[in-house]
Amino acid sequence: MGWTEASTIQRSLLEWAEEAGWERLQGDDLPRDEHDVIVEDWAREALLTLNPELVYDPESADLVLHELNQAVLDAHNGLVAANERLTVMLRGDHSFTTIDGRHVPRRLIDFKDLDNNRFTVADEVTVNGATKPRRFDIVYYVNGFPLVVAETKTPVKHQISWVNAAKDLHDVYEEEYPNFFATNVFNVATEGLELRMAPIRAVPDPDSEIWAPWGSTSDDPKTVTGPARVERAARLLLRPETILPILKDLVMFRHARDASEVDIKFLPRYPQFEAALAIQAKVLAGRPGGLIWHHQGSGKTELMAFAAARLLRDDAVTEKFGSAPTVIVIADRKDLVRQTAEMFETAGMPRMSVPRNRRELHALLRSGEPGVVITTVHKFAEAGHLNNRSNIVVLVDEAHRSQEGKFGDAWRAAVPNAKFFGATGTAIEDKDRSTFKLFGDPDDPDFVMSRYTPEQSIADGFTKPVIVEGRSVGFNLDKEALDEAFDELAAEEGLDEEEKVFLSGKASHIETILSNPERVTVVCADIVDHFLTYVAPLGQKAQVVAYNQRLVIAYTRAIEAELERRAAVMPDGRLREVGVVMHVADSKETPKEHKKYLLTPEQEEALKRRFKKVDDPMSFIVVTAKWMTGFNAPIEGVLYLDKPAKDTNLFQTITRPNRPWKNPVTGQRKDFGRVVDYIGLARAIGKAVVGPKVKDDEEDELNVTDASKLAGKFVTDLTRLLHLFDGIDTSDSSFESLAEAHERIPEGGAQRTEFIETYVALQTVWEFLDPHPMLRPFKGQYFWLAKVYESIRPKDVSKTFLWTRLGAKTTDLIHGHMTDVGVKSMPSKTVTLDAAGLALVKKIAEQLKLSERQTPESKSDDVYQEVLDSIEARLRRRLADTESPAYRSLAERIEKLRAKAIENVEDSLAFLEEALKIAQDVVAADRAAEQGDQGALDRLADPKRGALTQIVAENTPPGLHKIVPDIVSRIDSIVVEVAYAGWSASDAGDKRVRRELRSVLKEYSLPIKGELFDRTYEYVRENY
């Protein structure tokens, strides 16, 4: 029996579900009609069990079920809104109407005692009633409500992946049967090699961070991979102990702020899920707090919201302290406060307050009201003592910064008996400060309650690796001349020795070097060149970090000038812009040129929104302190660093570009973030990335890679890949070479898998580094491997997303080779030839063996006619002696070229190149006639057919050469029939020609991919 999804991963998911406590049924055995979403008998049973008063009020119970079913049907009017409404109902937060008009909350699921629920997993569940019946692979029911839908695919076909399963869910099932997903907590897609989960209406994509993997922070991403990771994920995720806590507390919704946005459902990632539950457990255990050390960019702000919701909605926390808790979420920026607050707008969430000022915050905390308070650290200044309650929980985002100085002391003094939890990506450990000791619980290993490393984050796709490209900005300094000039200045100004020492000390500061106008110009020119070459084609933006405010302005002006000089425009023609963000004091001492960049909070937020939009010309942001840390703009693809920094500040700075991002126009995703280092911080960067090691066996190298090392990795991987094809000439692009390559990587074999996986990784590095000079020697071998991959590449995923991944770069490459586009005036038939034109004329003369006095170069009044006359004179002598079709064909070509010369000589070089081809063919015809080579004469008689014959003959396996003329005739007749003027510029025309060409090759059992097709198609495109 062949492997299918039913016999592999689908069966395993069902077995794992049974082991986790789910009752297993066939879809057809469920007590439901195929039109029903909810298994109403089970839902009614749970409703009466959990709300015993309804046993004696069946009409009110009917009203509950009726309202549930109405909410399910409303999914046809908007799935996300219906899902939010039903989430509130399933949590028990909704008040249902009774038969006598009262509004009473009802419990539909027992979240405290899981044994009081019915857990059922069913496979092949059919739903009917829309366009056509659909069958869901696996559905996980709790008390009759379908909470999880899992779509599975076979793991043994390269062209099938979890993305195909996700596309079925998103593009088909949710579109046709949105009502079935109204009660959905999340969906699962897997082919057995990867498992991903996502909320409803999550667009599938191979690199999507929304379709997220599941796992455990205790797992090593290097060892727990493939099927082992799938089993681990399924056993952890698809169990009641995970699904129900997510439903009860950790599902959130962000509502659209305007017509350009849509409502979005949020789910926790597994590190956030683990940490949120761990915080709750510590609070219940009476511990003082804990440290969450998660990689920069992996979602700590969202974690704060999930943890707060879990604490505030947990009755056990209220019971422990005798009253509902107050959860204070402290951020160090206003935008993080707003972002966190937006997640609490979900219906049914606990009471939320966002104090506008210190006075409101202090009053709120003194009152002791339960709920969540979201605020910045700065509002605790001068707070003093506010509240002694022990049921206050403080969640601190960016804990390494908030702990410092007076602000850290202030909020600890304000609520001294609170539980303090800190989240950071850059824990600090030095002689003066320790994030571990300040937030860490001594009971936790190494004072860390939750650790999510950069390796784990990158392996999961939640963040991207950072590539550091070093730059050497050198200069020469004539020290002796400088000393002489300084002595002259000191003498003129009458400086004493102390004053000279002071001046020389100030002058030797790094700012002196960095502010050199020539250096500024050179660095900014390099910045713009790098940006336009590597970053702009991908639709990404850039951040520039300068030494101080004066240099911020200098860099801004230099970059603007360079952009203007290079006419660097957006796709719509608007010139790219440069923004500035820095602290500017609104005082009379502030320099006038600085005041231009004084922004209100609203203006700064507007600038940030512009920077994040792919179609906005705001392409660069220049900063010196602001936005170096805590700034989250996934569109930022590169950070240009020309300012010394160290330790945590440096680490946060260089991780700005590590956020995943998808270009909304092209669909292309970010593979790497870039940092271009002009200041020489390679060693400091390495130290910052390693951070404080709380374990001796922690690795020193994390996720920052030098570009040269990446190029070295490319060469290593290329060599490893070429070993699969030892003995095959990679410069040979024939059909035989391709056939031999296929034999080395048979379908279904381990070699094929190794080839695909290694090549895809190789391709990513090539696309990122190209045009790195280190790649040039390997270009031929890489392109040969690319052709092999193209001939066997997975059909669905790679074909669907090839343009998504490489479209922007490919388009930019084409545009980059479209030069001198514009309106040309009609040139005179009499022109003055340039050097290239004269060289072509001489070649024509050499071909025809014309004497110097006959060379057209000697007559400038009508060069074109002279050239044709010279060729025709040679041809005329042959035409008088023979009726060969070859000579008649050559004569027709001359007449066509003569007409072109008379009517429209727009491109003299193209004209002369065609004339040279004819001259060469005239000479070839003479030689063929003298040698009696009729085949050569036939090819010259019909250049198209002749060239096609040669291409097909060169690429046809032995034994088929006798039918080459038949193949060529068939191609010629088909192409002539389907091609039309301008067909190659039309997508439909191009597709039709390709399709018909493949059909001809297929008729003769020839490969429809590879060298034969490629060369034949290119020749047809050029000549038909």
C-alpha cells in the first residue's frame, strides 16, 4: 500500500490524541447532521451538567443553544467577528437571555476540572450545505464544539507540504464553510515533516510567522527536527491542557482602526504560552517573581498581555489573595503601551486602564481597584509609596532598561509587596548591575524562569538572522605637518602648555574623525549604493545610526544629496526621502538647524507609520539615540552603524532588522537582516550577542554572521552538493548531462531529498549575497545546479511561491538592464559612424574580401546603401550561376534590410550587425556550394528551420536523429500557427507558445523541461 496522509501523519495524530485522553470516532459516527456545526446533543448535555438550574428550565436551555447556533450562522457575515463573539460565549463570559427575560452567564466548558468535559477527536468529518460537501481530515471537539481543525498531507511527495494543507483551510474550507470555524480556537496544517498552527483567516506562506510552529523551550532546535518535532508539537499542542487555557485566557483580537485594516485574531506562540502559565504558577506559589529571557524581537510585549489576561481571569489567583489582583504592565515607550492596550480591547477581557499622567496613575494604584494598568515607567517618578497589597503583579517589558536608576527604584518603592516579573532580550550581568539577581527567582535554574534563545527563535521563524557587513573607512594622516600647524596655531593664539594639552585632547576625540566632511560624503555614498543594490529592490527600508545630533543632520543632508544625484526614485517615480528622529530640546539654546527636526509625539508617530509603509518614499531614518532600541519596524532591512556602542545597547541596536517581514506588493519575505558596520565593532558585536552567560556550556556564537563567512558557507555547501554529481561535467548543458544528473538523485531517494534541501539553502544565500565578488568563480556551477533543481523542483510550493520569493529582485534586475529608455528623434539616413559602427563595417569588408577603395567607410554620404551594395554584388555573381534556394533566401534578407535602411534607420549598430550576419551567410553559402554540402545550403535557405534543426539535433538522444526533420517541421508549423506579432509581450501568447512547444516535444517522447526546451523556446522567441 502506498503512503498517504491517512496512512501516515493522519493516523499518528489520531493515535496521539487517544493517548492524550480524546475519545476517537469516525466522522460518520458523530451524532450530527452533515449541515450542523455543533454536535447539539453533546452541547446540551454539557450545558445542563455545568448549569444544573437549566435542567428545570428547558426553554431557557433551548434559548442558549439557539443563540449559539445564530452566532455560528453569523460567520457568513464575517468570520473573525463571529469567532470573537463565540470565544466570549465559550469562555462563559456571555450572558444569555432566559425565557423570563433575565440575562445570565452560562458555562459551556469546565476549565477548572477538565474531566467534566467530553473530548472527542473525529476523522473524515463531512460538512454539507454550501457549494459542495467538504471532508475535514481531523476535528477536535470539546463538548460538541469543534475547537481545532487539522488538515494533513502526505509526507512522501516533495511537491506537497504543510502549506498545501494551510491553503486548503484558508482558501477553500474557511471561504465555503466559515460557520464551521466560528468556534475554532486554531487550525493545524501538517504533512508529517512540519506542523504549524494558526488562527482563522491566517494567510498561508512557506515562511509565515503567523502559521507558527509549536514546541518547547526545553528542546534543542538542532536535534528535535522533522518528524520528531512534529510528534513533539502534536503531543504538546493537541491536548486539552493546552487548547483550553488558550481558549480561556490567551485568545485576543485586534480591531481595525480604519478601512485600511481588518480585524485580526491573535494566538500565543509556544514560548509566550509557557511563560504566561509559568508566571501564573509562580504567583499561586507565592514566589516573588521571575525573569523571562527571550530573544529580541520574539514577542515579549504580547507576552505581557497574555500573562496579564491569564492572571486576571484566573479564579484561583483571586481565591488565593481574597480579592481580584491588579496587574501593572510597565513599558518604556508610549507606542508599546498603546500596542498592549489594543490587545485588551477584546470583548470579555478584564478591566483595563491607561493613565494619561502621573496623577492618574498614582490615584489608580492607591485605590486598589482590580484590573490591568498599562503605563510607562516614567509615570512612577515621584510616586512614593502607593499600595501595600500583595496581590499586585508587576510585568516589566524591557526589564534591563526599566530596572535602572530612579525609575526602577520608584516603582519598587510604590508597590513594595508586589510580585515582579521582568522580560528582556538582553539581560545584564556586570559588576554594577544584574538583571538576573533583580528579577530572578533563586529557585529557578541560573535565576531564569523562561529562556528562549536566538537559535530557537530563528529556527522557529519568529526572528531572522542578522548579517554583519564590515567596512573599512581608511584615511592618511600627515602627523608631522599636523603637529607643525598646531604649534603655529598655539603660537598665534598665545596658548600655554595646559591649554595646548586640552585642545589636542579634544581634537583627538573620535568625533573629529567621524565629522570629517569628506568621510561623511564617502560613507553616505556607500550607504546609498549598498541600499539601492541590496535593500531597495526588496521593498525594505534603512536605519542609519550616527554619532551625535550634528552628524545626524550631516548624514541626512549627504544621503539626500546622493539620492538626488542618483535619481533614486520609488516605483511610482517619487524621489526617496530621509527622515530624522532625535531628542531636540525646545529651548533658545538649541541650534536653529536642529529645531527643524523637533517633532511632537504625534509627528514622530506619523513618521513611524510612513517608514513602515512599503509604498511611502520615506526610505531612510537617521538617528543617534532614539529608535536605536525598542523600535519595531519589520520593514527595516538594514541598519547602517557609524556610532560606537557596546553590550546590551549594541545588541538591541543590531537586532532592529531581525523581524520577519513580507512585502505586501510582491509577497517576498525577508530572509536576513543586515547591519553594515562602518565603525569597526565586529568584536564588540560578538560580545554583545553572546551576552551574559548563565551557563558555562552556552555557545559563544549565536545569530550574527559575517558576510564573508556566509560566502564561505556558500562555497562549502556548493562543494557538498556537487559531490552528488561527481564525474558529470557541470559546464555541459546537454540533455544527456541532465539525464545523468537525474540518475544520481532518483525520485523518492535520500539523494533527492538531500539535493532539494541543500540547494534551497544554497539558493537563499546566493540571492542574499549576489553580487558578492566571492560568488563569481562559482557562477557556472551554481547555474548548472539551478537547472537541475528547476527540472525536478517541487511543483506546488516552489512554483506558487517562486515569484513571491524572488519576484522583486528579478524585476529589479530586468529594470536595471533597461537603459536609455526615452523618445528618440528620427536620424538621417546619412550618419557619422562611431567607433563600434566602423569596426562592424570593417568586419563586413573582411568577410567579403573587398579592396580598401571599395570599403564603405570611404564613402560617408550613404553608408547603409554602400554596405548592402557590397554584399549584393558578391551575391549577384552566384545568383547568375545557380537557382539554389539558399541564395534566393539571402537575396530576400538583403531586400528586407534595404527597406529597413530606407524607412527607419533608428539603430545603426543593429542594422550593421544584421548586415554582417548576411555577409557571413553569403560566404558560408559559397563554401557549401563549392563543397557540395546540401544540408548547409538547406539551412541557409531557411535560417529559422536550419537553426531549429541544429538545436534539436544537438539535444536529441541517439537513435532519434532520423526524425529530427519531422520534429523541426512540427515545431515550425505549430509555432507559425500560434505565434502572432507581439506574442512574446503578451502573457497569454507566451503561455500558448510554451504550451504548444511542450506538446510537440511530448509527442516525440522528448523532455519538456531542460536544455532542449529552453534553447528551442529562446530561438522561437527571437525569430518567430
